[in-house]
Amino acid sequence: MSDGRRPSTQDARLEGVFCGPLNELHQRAVRPGALPALVRALELRVFLALAEAEVVRVRDRVHAAMAPDAELDSLSSDALRFDAEWLEAALAARSSYRTALDKLLAAMPAPAVRPLAAPTTVRPTVASSSLPPAPAGAGGGAAVRRG
């Protein structure tokens, strides 16, 4: 499994926010005109997935070392201290990536406001008979020359 397809705890959230399954989101992100927020969110997701995989790897290593049937002769306080430091670093990275992803998603406009395509301009038309008469000397909107 490539790092870009490694699962993360935020996959379902990203699928909901960007309205599509993760594979489709990856395809949309590489197309011309992709939403910058989608591209950034998927980049953060890759880092998050790697950090989470590292947390799991260290957790499992510590659990194996501390298992009731583990050999006492193989238990090393230095190795456990190193694993604790490694776990602390991996958890800090995970927290940072989640915070960055939260901030990115919070900065996005609401789904109803978010444009899906190029916005079109609609200009209302007004019948000339419904406009009030222009005040005397209004100049009809002519530019004023400054000297």
C-alpha cells in the first residue's frame, strides 16, 4: 500500500467534506483546476496517515515487549525509554497534522456557498419606466475630470 493510500482516522471526514470516496478525491486532486483546499487536505492526510502508522507501530512494539508471556531477559529499559520518546514524537506529529487539517477545513466556505464550477454573473434587468427621474445636474454618471 502506498503512503498516499494508507488509511487515516480522518478519511471519512474528508470524504464527507469533499463529497466523494477517497480514490475519487485523489483523482480529482491531480486534475487541472483542482480545488487547492482538496490538494492541501490530501497532502496533510498523507502525513497524518504516516504519523498514525508510526504510533501504531510503536504501540504494538511496546505491547509485545510488555506482554505477560514475553521473555524477561529481552526486556530493556533503554529500549522502552527510546520507544516512549518515539511514541511522544509520533503523537505530537499526529496532533499537529490533525490541527492543520482542522484549520484548513474550517477556513473553507460552507458547502452551499462553495462554487462547484466557474461562477456565472446574473445581472437583473430593470425596465427604464420603473426608474425614478434623475435629479437635475446629475450628469448621468459622466466621469469627473480632475485637474
